Amino acid sequence: MAALALAVLAAAAPLPSLRALAPAGMHMGAAFHYYSVQDGAADAARYAAVQAAQYGMAQDKNCMNWAFVEYGTRGVWRWGPADAFVDWCGRHAQRVRGHALIWPAHLPKWFLEAKFAGRAELETAVNASLTAMVGRYAGRVYAWHVVMEPWGDPHWGHPVWNNNTLYAALGERYVAAAFEVAKAADPAAKLCVLDYQLLWGMYGGVSDHAKADLAFGIIQSWKDPASNTSLAQNLDCVCMESHLEPTAAATYAGYAWLRRNFDRYHALGVEVHLNAVTISVNGFPAPWSEAVRFEAQARWYTILLAACVDSPACVDFETYGFTDKYDMGVGVPGIRSLPFDKAFEPKPAFWAMVGVLNGTVHPRAWGDAP
């Protein structure tokens, strides 16, 4: 009976706060659709309460995307959802991450259909739109995804640069130009490049982190004082999109690779932000029970967060939502990739994150650590 009473008391006690436990200078965040917290939305009050209590940074999954805000007609803006999202963040002490200014795979319809007279006219049009977006929220956005997913993956034989409308017209220059415009519109905001599979090396094998090495090499060349590119001054951060579906248990070796991967950016003066973290349980071996899958998921959250906490380069850790009820992951339902379950109750992943942040959980305690 005493054990049962303690369990009831523990269940009723307020949860530890990830945002409060985070080390000074590090931010815990979550991405969501603003409509999740709008008045009248299902679970709005509950969703907003957990977001505000657990996280100090928020990213809307869509409403600040250029292709959403200025979709059909040039100069016709859909500001309402973005304004509401930024206002909500202000009321709940959330830093705002703007997502995303240029995502070449999702550009506005009017832009893709436009017949520009030449390169200069195209660049002028892009600059005007980015200036409007960044300028509207100047002083209210902590960080922007300025350019998203610019690079191919050499692991699959892709070219270095993803081919898209902007790259075809401007070449690599489109990246530097976007950062120049964003810096001029809001000098205080952190300006980031975002891409996926920059954590790929945790799966082992040299070729598996080919894209991580590619991205680092490009950013290293940008930050070289002799590079003669404005990105040397204007690029503040690399955001590592972290949708994962592991097929085996996490290891200390995975943690050690992540530390090396993150730490090398510190020497460049570039921050590392972990973005869109999801860890699916669906890739684990079929015989594993649900309980074993969730414990394995917790260990993967452990190595990601511990590597971030331990690296002087890594200052942001942001999951792609927080509850499996609204888990979008990589667009596949039912992957149960987040720290809270469908009933908004904490999973082992949440408690692992708490342990990492309060210093009681770390991969160095695992059997494979040297």
C-alpha cells in the first residue's frame, strides 16, 4: 500500500521542466502547428500548458514559410497565422524560430510561375520578399532558417547542391544573398542553414556520415577569412534536421561521434542547433516488445541530448512536436517518436532527457563506454 501511495503522489506531482533544467545558454524547444494552441482547437489548453511549461523555444511547422505566407500572388501576404504564432510565443515566454525563408523544395506558386527578365530581376524579387518577412518580425525572432536543405547526399550519389529554381538561376550565390538580406532586415536574429542527415554518422561506417562531412567542409570554406564570401560574417548556425528511425540500440560510440561532429563547428565559431528531433520506434527489431522499444527510444534521446549538452557548439535542442497524438515525424502516422504519449503523459524518453539535464543519466555509464 505504501508503494502504491508513493506512485499516486508521484503521478500527481508536477513534472520537472526541461526548459528549467537546461544549462545556461541552452534552449529546449518544440515545433508545432499554431492551430494546436488556438482557442477552440482540440486539446488547445492542454497543448499550450505543456509547451509553455516544458519548452522555452517554439517553431511553427508551416505558417512562417515563404511558400505559405506569400503563396499565390506576389505581394499578397497571409500574415494572420504567423502574427498569431509570434504573439502567442510572446505571451508564453517562448523564443521564436522562423521556419523557413528559402526552402527550395517549397517555393511560392507565383515565384515558380513568374517569367523573370533575367537573374537581376529574380534576385530583386526574392530580396523584396525576404526583407518583408524578416523585417515584419525584427526583434521578435530568435533565429531564422534562412536556407533549408541546399545539399544533396553523397551517400546516395547525389550532386553536392540540390538542383532547384534558385540554384539554376543564381548558383551557390543564392545562399549568400539570402543571408545578406536577412542580416540587413534583422541584425540581431541568429541566421542558420538547415539540412537533413547531418547526424548520419551515428549509424557507423565512414560512408554513413558522408553528408555530415560534406556540410562541414562547405561551412568551413565559408567561414575561412580568405573565402571572400559574406557568409563568413552572416552565418551563425547550422541546424541539423534529426528525423531518425534507428534499427538497433544506441551506443556510447554513437554519442562519441556526435560529440566530434558538433565540436568541430565550435572551432569555426558556428553554433549547432538540433532541429525537428523525432526518434521512431518502428525501425527496431520486430521481436522487441513495446516497452523495450520505448526504452530503446529513450537511449537514442539520451545520446542526442547528452552530446548537445556536452558540446560547447550545441545550444538548441528542439523536438518536432512533443506528443505522439500529433506526431508528424516524417509524414508517416503512428511512429510514436516523441517524448510524450498520446495522452500527454511522459514516456521513458522524457525521463531520459530529464536525467541528462540534471546530470543523473549519461552514455558514459553504459557498458560499451571506454
